[in-house]
Amino acid sequence: MSTTEADFIELDDVEKVFDVRRRAGLLRRERRQVRAVDGIGFRVARGEMVGYIGPNGAGKSTTVKMLTGILTPSGGRLRVAGIDPSRERTRLARRIGVVFGQRTSLWWDLPLRDSYRLVHRLYRVPDARFRENLDRCVELLDLGDLLEVPVRQLSLGQRMRGDIAAALLHDPDVLYLDEPTIGLDVVSKAKVRAFLRDLNADRGTTVLLTTHDLGDIEQLCRRVMVIDHGRLVHDGTVEELYAAGAGERTLVVDLERELPPLEVAGARVVRVQGSRQWLAFPASASAAPLVAAVAAACPLVDLSVREPDIEAVIARMYAERRTP
């Protein structure tokens, strides 16, 4: 792997500081600085699909806006495909696609098809390639019945799928998705997730995904970064995030008959319902010894291991960081 491929997105000690003015009396305003991003550094390789998560105000959207050239960093170094986004925004625009869940890049009063034609001309996509990309997006995102509908008449889920298609018609190397499944129903979410998996697998598109729907992260990303108060507090696999959050996993066992709560070393029974029991144990521990101990104590019909809820893990990480 070349250096460019290994460090396709590069951030070194990147900062973003905003000057905020607020009223401090009838005739006076005071100015203060808000550090939205505080010394972040990471690398994303070409073809990676990475989750970038954190609470509201953590600095996620600010980071994405700096990566696209919308905002200029206050300090540090930032490169995307070797390009400085703030200095060469037009050149970078041909290499990236962006979807902001709260805003649309489509033309409000035009049919969806006309918005795509404008993208075709704006990016000067070759005709054959444009038709191929459009047909693929229409099929996989189920847009066929929506092409002649004005954007203002689309539901939120329909518009979101339309925005994702628009961001991909010019074959970007990088796709930034800021809350791409916000407000979507279960069926629409499934379609968007399946499409993104196929896109990443088939075309090697690099994807940076920010979301509050942690199901997106669990289903799409091998790597997840957590940002809090403008600082990176975790960068690793989802499994490592669970371990870092010091949460618990749950062993669910179905027994041949109803029994009193099991007593097994290293675990505690948190629920009993008929012949089914739920045993909590540390997320960092192996389930194998626990399963062996339960099987030795009583006859088993079935069992499963449930991972900790990722939202609870992240909430625990935040709580531990803020505890004096």
C-alpha cells in the first residue's frame, strides 16, 4: 500500500476556534472563544469505512466541514488525497461527495431527475458514466418512481436517498455522511445501509460516517472514532470500544426446565423468565468458561451471547472522563 493510500485522509493536531459574541448588559457585548475541535489527529486509509461519533456539540460536523473546505482550521495540518481542502476547495470537490442529513444539495422545486442532470453538467461527468452511475443508484436506492417528483414533495427518507445518489454521480473517492439515516423508517435505513456496504465493497469508496444512530456504526463500520469536547477519546474497533467502556455482556441460556437463579463464578443473574435466564459478565472476559460452567451445572437447550448496548458504553465512557 502506498503512502497516499495508507494516509488518504490526514489530520495532524487540527484545531478550530470560533469567536462568539454575547450580550453582557444593555450596551455591552463580550467576546469569548469556543474551541470546537481541540488538537485532533488521525489517519484514514483509502477504502476504509469509519464511524465518527460523539454527543451534540462534540465537534463532528465541524471536522467534516474542515475536511470539505467549508471551514478553515485555526491550527494544525489537514490533507485529503494530498489536497489542502481550504486552499484548493474546487479541486477537492471533484474528489469528494457530501451528504448533510439536515440539509439537501438538491434543487427544491425541480424534479429529482433534473437535479441529477445539473450535477451531471456541474461535474462534467462523461455521459456513459453518468448513465451507469444513475442507473445503479436508482436501482439500489429504489428511486425509480421518484425521478419525476419535485424535491419539495419528497418525504425525508426519499430525499435522503436522493441526496446520497446525487453525492455519488461523479464517482467521488471519499464520501462524507453526516447523519444520513436521520428520520428514516426501518425499511429506508436498511436500503441505505445495504447500498453503502455495496458501494464500499465494490468501488472501494472511502466513507466517513457521523451519526447518532449507533446501529449504522455497528452494521457498517469496522473502525469507530469517538470525539468528546473537540478531542478524540477513542480510535479502534467496535469491540475495543465495548472493552474501553467497561460494559457488560449478557449470556442468555434456555434450560430444559425452570430452575432458581444460577450461581456461577464471574457472572450474576439479572433476569429470570421461565426456563430462560440472563447472566451478566464483564465485556472484557471470555464467554467460554462461563458457558462451560453453566453447561456443567444444568442441561442446556440453547444459548446466545449479547453484546452491550453501544449507547450505554459511550455514555459510560463520557461519565468516566468527566468524573473528578
